[in-house]
Amino acid sequence: MYLIFIGPPGAGKGTQAKRICDHFSIVHLSTGVILRDEISKNSPIGKSAKTFIDVGQLVPDDVLLKKMSGRLAQNDCNNGYCLDGFPRTITQAKGLEQILTNLNQSLDAVVSIVADEEELINRLVLRGSTSGRTDDTPEIIRQRLRVYRRQTEPLIEFYEQQNLIKAVEGVGKITEITERILNTLV
Ligand code: AMP
């Protein structure tokens, strides 16, 4: 099962992607986690990524495409994966198509988690008090939501044209939302 999770910050995309990966025993690949890991190692990628992440901007496409083309070629990806937070731009989505062709893989579905703006801001501000993430402050949250609307939301139309979109309402109990997602994937 090869899946992509798309959703605005705070929609619960990471939580649900993890639960779906556990369900299907496939790899969970969060580019946010991968980049924060590079930051904690103080690697060259991490140092550069931090300058974008801290201001709520996207890290440049070539950095993500290079990193993900290496990662998706690893053996643990052969049985499938959930991509959480990647692709985030049309350029990344087109780059991913090339990567998938080279690896002889194809997407099964793109799960789009939907939630209203008010709900997202409340959740993120709450998460900010415990996550320790430098980008969970009200000002940066608003910026990340703007970036999502402008750069990532067009992906829904892109994948809609390939008939891959499964839209799921992201409000409710965590377990109920997982059920909703699983129901769209059968
Ligand atoms: P996330 O944990 O998915 O909310 O990602 C946190 C931050 O990492 C984002 O606000 C971006 O700055 C950066 N990031 C994560 N994934 C990507 C991506 N696919 N393309 C560009 N930047 C990304």
C-alpha cells in the first residue's frame, strides 16, 4: 500500500498516518520528522532547513526531492509506506512521480484530511504548549496555514485528476477518524 497524507498543519495528519501505517504494517515517512532529525544532528541539511522551518516557510524542493529519492529506494519501502508531509508542492509531486516510475511503485491513494481553520489554530496553539516545536507559535502557525493554502492545497486538484483523493473529515475522536480513513481505503 503506497499512500500520501495531505492536510493543513494541525489536521492530525501525522497521528492518523502513524495509525494507518501500524494497521497495514508499512513504513511511516514524515518529512517534518526527517528534517527535525537533521536539525538535531546539526547536519548541513538541518542547518539550512532550520532557517525555513523557524519562519514557517517550506524547505526548498530540491532538498526534499534528493532526500526522499534516497529514502524511498531503501528496502523497508518495498512493502509500502505512508508519506506524511511530502509532497507539499506541485514541483515535489512531479518529482515524486519520476521517483515512483524509477522504483516501479505506484500510489494507491492520497488521503486528504479536512478541518476548519478555527479548529486548526486552536489545536496548534494547544500543541505548542507541549510540543517544544519552535514553529508552533501563533504567528508562525498562521504563516504555515497561509503556505499550506498557497503551495500545498493545489495538490488536491492535482491528485483529484488522477482519481486518487480520499477526503476525510478530521474532526472527532482519533479512533473514529482512523476508521473513516480505513473505510475509504477498502
Ligand atoms: P510538519 O512536521 O510536516 O508540520 O513540517 C514542519 C516543517 O518542515 C514545515 O513547516 C516545513 O518548513 C518543513 N517541511 C516538512 N516537509 C516539507 C516538504 N515536503 N517540503 C518543504 N518543507 C517541508
